[in-house]
Amino acid sequence: MEKATNSKHFSVMINDQIADRLEQFSATVGISESAAVEIAINYFFDDPKVIDGLMRGYREMGSLNREISKDFSCCEEDADIHLTQYRQRLRNLQ
């Protein structure tokens, strides 16, 4: 009996240079390109420096996004008021 696997499929776009490196690596090692991609992904997720760098980056971007949102919230509110007034005038014309 075949065992069911819980796998997900997704697509990743890579440039020609990465595609060539992937093809060369899989040919050199003697594995499929799919297996080579799995090795690369596992390496990426198992490297604590990479994960730590990503987490720091997301935290920094979160703080930056909060600052930007705070700086522009008045502009957004003003634009929303003008759009509401514009839409109301359009409705009144119909």
C-alpha cells in the first residue's frame, strides 16, 4: 500500500544564473534538481544566522512601517475625507 504524503507544491522564479548553478550542482552531485532545491531550502532554514538575520530585518521593517504609517496617517485621513466628499457629490449628480 502506498503511503500518503502531506506535501505542498509551489513555484519559485529564479534567474538564468541560479538555474545554471542549480543544474550544474545537481549534475555534479548526481541528484535531481528537485532534490538539490530541497537541500538548499533545508540548509537555508537550518542556518541560525540566516534565520536570525531575517527576524532582525522583519523587526526593523516593522518599526519602520509603523513610523511611516504614523507620519502619513493624517494624509490618508485627509484623502479619505476628500474621496468621501467627491463620491457624495457624484451620487448627488446622478
